[in-house]
Amino acid sequence: MAKFNKPYSIGLDIGVSSVGYAVVTEDYRVPAFRFKVLGNTEKEKIKKNLIGSTTFVPAQSAQGTRVFRVNRRRIDRRNHRIAYLRDIFQKEIEKVDKNFYRRLDESFRVLGDKSEDLQIKQPFFGDKELETAYHKKYPTIYHLRKHLADADKNSPIADIREVYMALSHILKYRGHFLTLDKI
């Protein structure tokens, strides 16, 4: 390339998916040069104006990946909290009901998909009468939580399974402050 002795300016246009460039002299002309061609071609040199652009694939936002990662970590932490609570209650619940945790784990399955020894419709107590009485007394988990929170020392001792379910609900749905508009 020959030396270029005239004063010039370089202009750049940097966009999200392209970069444009131009060399301009003081009289607003775009100079042209002969460039050596590399490779196995017929031409040894070509004449090119010092103007052009390069396009590329625009960058993608990482928001989708970030949302998945945040949710995965949140669910993992929730599962660890529930597993820790199960460890704490394990001995006392096994004294009352050795299949309680297994029934809870399979409660989302339809009757035919449950384990052979758990082919029952009642996930909490395994007994239709106990289950019906529980749902009449506590229509939602929040009724159970309120009852346990408002109990005084003269109240009858609550079933350990009910205490576990209330604490499990508190730990599972304790809330978080990671909203999509703040990520």
C-alpha cells in the first residue's frame, strides 16, 4: 500500500449488529487504494475504496438464562429446607405413621401410578375418616397454620403430621424477593 500523505478523518458507525467505517479526506472524498490479494487467485492486486461495513449476529440477552438459573437455585434451596425439616421430624413421625413421607411424595400421582403398597387416595393420613375430618376442620393449609399458631397450653396436643405439614408449607412458600422486573 502506498503512503497516504493527505490529512484525513476516520468515521465509525458502531451498531448492535454492524460496524461501518469510512476514511474521508478534507475535501470529503473517499480515497481508493490498491491492495495486494493473498491466496491462489488470478489477480495480484485489487482497487478498494476505504469505506465499508461488517455485519454480525447481534448479541442475545442473558435474561432467559438468568431466570432459569435463579429459579433452579430457588427450587434447590427449597428442597434442601424441606429435606432438613424431614430429618428433624423423622423419628417422631415414624412412631405415628411410617409411610407418611412416602404417601406425600406420591400424592401428585394418579392411583394406578402409585407404588403397590400405597394404592390409597388419602395422601396425609392414609385413612378416609381421618382425612375427611381433617379437611372439614381445616379447609386450607392456612386454617391449620392459624389453629397451630393460636393454640395455648390448654389446647390438646396436635398431631405431629399436622405440625409437619404446617411447617413444611411455611418453609416451602416463604416467599422471595427476586422478581423478573428487577433482574
